Amino acid sequence: MFICEYECYIGGFAAFAIILCSNTMRFYLKMSAFLIGSMLLATFLPIPMFIVRPRDYRNALLPAWGLRLLMKALGASYEVRGLENIQPNHGAVVVINHQSGIDLTVLAYLWPVIGRATVVAKREVLYAFPFGIAAYLWGTLFIDKSNTTDSVNRLNKETHAIREMDAKLLIFPEGTRHQGDELLPFKKGAFHIAIQSESAIQPVVVSKYRFLDSTRKVFGRGQSIIQILPEISCKGLRKDDITTLIENTHQLMQTTYEKLNAETYATHNKCE
């Protein structure tokens, strides 16, 4: 009887150890922890405090702090560089490369330092309880992409936010997530806003996530670099200049992406 129970305990422990050692299982456990943790930190816990000052970007500071701690607990850390390139006395369109759903953490690192930050989301997000309520309370701009009139109104709202409120509009111009070596082509929306508001494009490049591979289902430990680049002024530019603006911004970010990736690759291999 004793030997049988002992063997059961050993067998159970071995099975648990195998599960923990499985890259796939760790990937899903960590992603679940990220999704559930970020949902709790961004919505249920702080919403009562958000109501005191609705539509204020500062409402996102507490969730951002919690999300940074959560990612560190999951083994992922970020280094922010280029803080000297931030100009707090005027608005800008901040364009960021897009790799994964955990890019929410990049926003969590930028939010306290970039200035009066805001983001754009599809109108459907507003009705996704409870996240939609929280996003509304920290000043998210919601749009209906299928409605042409709403798109024009959106452009006017975003332009007004940048000009009158010195807002920093954070956008992922690739429009979709990927983890390749080449940045995807940029959509025009962010650049239309910058030209319309006569503000600036502030490129932000995030190095490749060496600790994350969604294809192979790997979520390990590691560090990523967030590089804030100098602004690109759009003052005096016209709609005809948008193609050149996009190409120059894309090339600058691609070059920086490659440099950061080379650095993190060397560091990652050294630590292994």
C-alpha cells in the first residue's frame, strides 16, 4: 500500500515536471497569465479610480505600472532608450513596429514617458466589457473603419487632439502582427494624421522578441530594447509628400530594427 502510494506521488510529480518543462505548455501558461493579468490590471481593479477623472490619459499609468511588473515576473524585461528625443511641448504621431499581442507592454513602458498619450481602437473594442470601459476612461479614440463619414470625423478628432492637447497618438502602422526580420509595409493612416496636423512622426523601434516565438510556441526569458528615435517634422508637407514620408520612415525604422536585432542576438547567445 505504502509503495503504491509512493509510486503514485512520484508519477504525479514526474508528470507535472514534464508539463512544466514543455515549451508548448509554458507558452500557453505564460500567455494565459499575461491575458488574465493584463485584463485584471487594466479593468476590474482600477476602473473605480478611473471614474474620478474620466477620459484622462493618466488613468492608464497604474495599469501600465502593473503590466510592467507582470512581464518581469514572466521573465521578460525591456530597456527604453532615446528618452532625450521626446519633445513634451507639442503633439506627435508615434509609430511603433508590431510583433505580438504582448506589444501592450511596449505601450506600458512608453505611456509614463512619452507625454499625453492616447491610442486609436476599433469601435467594437468599446463594447468588449470590461476592457472597453477602461479604454474609454483613459482616453482611447474609437473609430468605425467601415464608415467613411466616421473616418473623416476620426481624422478631425485626432488632428484636434494633437494640435490642441499636445497629444501623442500611438499607432502600429504595419496594421498586423509579425515576427519576421523585415518590417511590413506601413499603412497611410498615421502619416495622413501627421501631415494634416502639421505635427511630427516619432518613430519607435522595438527589437525582435528573442524570448517569444508564437510559431514554435516558445515563451522564455529575455530582454527587448525600445528605441525612441528623433522626430521627423511634417510641417509644410502636403498629401503628395506622403509616399516619400512613409518610405523614409520605414527605411529608418528598418535600419534601426536590424541594428537592435544584431545587438540582442549577440546578448541572447552569450547568455545561453
